[in-house]
Amino acid sequence: MDVLFVNPNSSKKVYQDLAKDYAAIETPTWALLLAQSCRSRGYSVDILDADAERLSKEESCERIKNLSPKLVCFVVYGQNPNSGTTNMAGAVDLSEAIKKEKIETTVGIVGSHVQSLPYQVLNDEKSFDIIFLNEGVYALWNLLEVDDLADKSKLEKVKGIGFLKEGKPHLTPPQKVVPQEKMDEHLPGYAWDLLPYDKNPLDLYRSPYWHAEYDEDKRTPFAAIYTSLGCVFTCSFCMINMINRSDNEEIGISSNYSGMRFWSPDFIINEFDKLYQMGVKTLRISDEMFLLNRKYYLPLCKLLKERGYGKDLRMWAYSRIDTVRRPEDLKAVREAGIKWLCLGIEAADQSVRLEVTKGKFKDINIRDVVKKVHDADIEIIANYIFGLPKDSIETMQKTLDLSLELCTLAWNAYPSMALPGSLLYKIALDTNFKLPKDYSGYSFLAYDTIPLPTEFLTSEEIVKFRDDAFTAYHTHVPFLEKVEKKFGKKARQNIEKMTKLKLKRQILGD
């Protein structure tokens, strides 16, 4: 086998006890894309999803040993902005185990954390032989042509990788990302057939709780899919555009690489066809900003409607509140089967939002947008961030109060993290802020999480406020009554049960 793509198991460290029953288990989107891309070039590939199968290090090592791949490539992207770093925890544990077991293979890694801090990864994590500097498509193709991956002189000729040379980090010249005009050809879909399953395809994967209407039986089978890559915005808290990186600076900053690429609607609809035939009804469109370019998403919505999928599919997609505009567009989105929109409201205070979006956040009536979405018969998962640089107790309370007033059927709130690859990370370094010691500390649900302080608040105060806000929202009687009316009494009971599970926090003395 030429290459085995590995999705590591970091679930326990990242989600604590939520990992068992509540946290989503996402399909490893980038492992699927890279596997299909390499396979289209004639290379033999496979995927080991240690997360979906909940494999131990020992079990994973045994699988790898039996498959005997030329290259093991850890894929540590994620569907959420912090996942690229938090998934490093499982990747490092397993890569070190591979070396300890003396398994004869070359170990590589690709992902947003690596793209953000390539020199640091090579210095700190000696169990990785090779790192990839952006999305890795062309670097992988060229690397797999090398007959001896231990020969540094041959690695020198491969663009877009890094390795230790005479004990020091060495990066080859940057490799380009797949251009817009080559998306359909060079990233030709998803290797769905390589994913593990129990009885039926994709039955080891489960949606977020709310996406399944708080019904455990609707969570599987589940899949996540991109229809576009990247984002045009430059928010300081986000690192999602590291995938587009085109330089070898020591510290990458995502906002320097903003931009979007799209697959054609006809190409993407074929992937929906495959998933529908596999029995998938619950789907996540993982695009950072699906409702942005209407010239792109409206034709895709039309194709979904024409297939008749809109009646059966339970999909969700992302949008900022300032990109939700025309009611007729929302009607088309709903008819396509998108029944939930994840709205990045972020904060109630406009000045707080502007601070982290570099002024690129239109002053818009949030209540009107929410009403417009609900009028289109689309439910909302509202995203908020506590602890943005200008936040105080008063502004965070304002955000919580707004969320209670809006009373959307799903709610999520993050403390503001200095994620590697984000501008906030660079600011944290420049101000000597104490960053998490371990990769898991960048997960807002982890035991050892350490969010950024603000001008007015400590990290401890922010974590406590976020956790208290979670409980306040999910015990809010109008919210529970609304859920019960929409999804039934059992859904309400499931939320009440979930809310009783309390996260432990090192920063709060647990």
C-alpha cells in the first residue's frame, strides 16, 4: 500500500465524558478528499479512522502493521476551527506508539496546526518524519513517486514538505494549492467506500445532538461534506484559511491567506447522490460560509430540489448573520433540504464583533435576520463567543440575554481561544500570555482548556461564565417548551439529561 490516511482518536481528551454519548463523530473529510485524490492518480490507499472505531493505540498499531503502508499520513484537520490543533493530541500519541513499536513505515502529518507552526512541530514532535505545508494534494502526489522516503536528498526535490535535516527543521519551497479551475479534476470527490462501518455504511458516524432533533435514532448514518474550501473573511479568532498557505514563515496567520475555491454544482451533486444511495439523510455542509456566493449555492440548491432530496434530507449549513439577505434565497435553501442554518452571531455588542472581524461585519438587526430565517421554516443553531478582546461581564451578559430572547432551537457558545494560525495566537505570543501546555487545552470543552483573557476578564471568569451560560440556556423554560412543541417530549427529556452532565475544569480547580 502506498499511503494509509489516519484520523486519530482524540475524543476523550477533547470532549471529556461528552465523547461517549453526546459529541458528534464526524466523517474525516480531508482524509476522504486526499485518499480519493491519490487514488485517482493510481496510488493504492486506505483510511484508518481510529476516532470512529474508538481504537486504542495498540489496536491502531496492529492495524497499521498488518497493512504495511509505505507512508502513514495523519490528517489533523477538523470540521471546527480548533480541531486541527486539538486532534494533534491523538496524532502525537499514535505516531509515538508507531515509532516505539518499530513499525517500518514513514510517518507524515498534514493539517491546519502543522501549517500554522511547521518549525515548532518538527522541533517538538520527532515521531513525524515528514510534514505537509498546506493542503498537501500536490506534495503527496510527488512524494509518493519517491522510492526511498528516508533519502533526504530525494525529499529535497519535493515541494511543500518539511523534515529534519541534520537535526534541524528544513522546509522545501512552498507548493501551490489546487486552483479553482482544477478542483473537480484534482480533488475528485470523497473515498466514502474506505470508511469503516458496523452493519451499514456510515453508521459509525453521528450528527450533533441538536441536528438530529435531539433524537438518538436520527443521528446515524451521518456525513459531512464540503462544497467549497476557505473563506473570504479575515476574523482574528479563526485559523480556517491556513489551508491556503503559500509561504514558509515561522508562524502562519490565517487572515493572510483568505480566499475561496468551489467545486462545480454538477460535481457536488454526484457526491450527494452517492450519500443518498448509501442511506444518509442527516448531512452537514461544512463550508465555512455556504450562504455567501448566491451564484454558486443557488444552482446547487436547485439540483437538490430537482432530485427530490429536499423532502428527505436533514441538512445544515453555515452563514454569518450579515450574509442572510433575500427571502427567496432562503426559500430555495429550505427546498433543497437545508433545515438548519448555523448563524455566527458571535456577540450582541456590535463593537465587540467589529473588533475581531477587522470591521468587516455589517451593522445588522439580528432579530430581523432570525425572524427571516424562521419565516422560511429553517431552524437555527446560534453560535456565540464569550471572551472576545473587548468583552466584559456586561457585554457577555448582553450576549447571553440576546440568546435567551432569540430562543433558537439550538445554541452553542465558545470561549475565545488563541488558536494556532489565528491572529489572536500571534497577539497572545506577543503579550506573553500563558498558552495551553497540551494540544487538548485548545478545546473549549477540554479539562485543561485555557481561553484568552480580555481587557476586563480573566480566563477563569470566561470559562465559568460560558459553562454557567450553557446551563442557563438549556434549562431556560421557554427554550425547553419550544423544543417539546417542535420535536416532542422525549427531545426535551434528552436535553434535560444532557444538561446534568457537568464538565470538569482544571482552571476552576476541579
